[in-house]
Amino acid sequence: MKNLLGFVAFVLIAQGAGGLAHKLTGWFDKWAVVDHLAFLDGYEVYVCVLLITLGLAVGAASDAAGRHE
């Protein structure tokens, strides 16, 4: 369970960071999923920050699950 939560945390943080990098620099145009979802137009930065926050929370839950096993 800890490995799965760690992987999910990594993916969330990577997608959030990639989306922010795309918005700020213009690079990573094919990599970030947030930029390809049309219903998020205008809210990409907020969603990327939310993804990073969720990734950190899932990572903390992963550490907590590892300590209780």
C-alpha cells in the first residue's frame, strides 16, 4: 500500500509541477495533462497548485501508512 501511495503522490506532484512549468515557461507542452483538458481553461494554475498539494498530502499518508505496518 505504501508503494502505491508513493507512486500516486509522485504522479500528482509531477503533473502539478509540469503544468506550472508549462504555464510559466511554455515548455512541457505535451507532458502536462492539465493543459489538455478543455474544461479547465483559465484555471490551470489553480489546478496545478491543487495537484501539488494533493500529492504532498498523499505522500504524507504514505509515510503514515508505512509507520503503522
